[in-house]
Amino acid sequence: VEAIEQRSDTLTLFLITGDRQRGYASTVITYLGYELLPGSLERLESSAGDEPIEILYDEVDRHQDRCVHRVLFSTHTDVEISFASVVIRLSPRATRER
């Protein structure tokens, strides 16, 4: 996670995604109408910084009229983001270096 931007009704994550085989991208995920479990924002903020932290696993599930994105980081911390809708933008980049 490169950065996090939190507003009253949106949460945006700025990520570097991909691998050597498929190539890399600057990925921006904006969750609209989001809710976080207690402690999730602190865990997200601790994953943003200079040290590269990888996403080991993630999944998106449907729960009633919302979706839930669960993410497990290489630090073995996890977050759960409940949201009404999402916007994902990808821009190709040459490397995973910041």
C-alpha cells in the first residue's frame, strides 16, 4: 500500500500490483459507501509506508446488499472492508519500485 485517502463516504487505496511475468501497475481502488471493522484502518495505515508489504491473499464476497473485501498482508495482518460499490483504476508501470 503506497497511500490511503479517507473521506466521509470513500476510502481509496493506492497500490503497486503485478509481477515480473504479467508486468506491474499502479492500482487505485476506491470503495464507495465503505465501513471498516474496528482496527482495520490502523492496520491499513501500518501497511502504508516505505517498506514493501505484499498482499498474500484477497477475496471479495457478497453479504446481503453489500460486498466485503478481505485482504491478508505479508505482515500477517488482515483487513475487512465492507462497501456498496467500488472503482478500480490501473495504469501500467515499468517496475514495482516506488
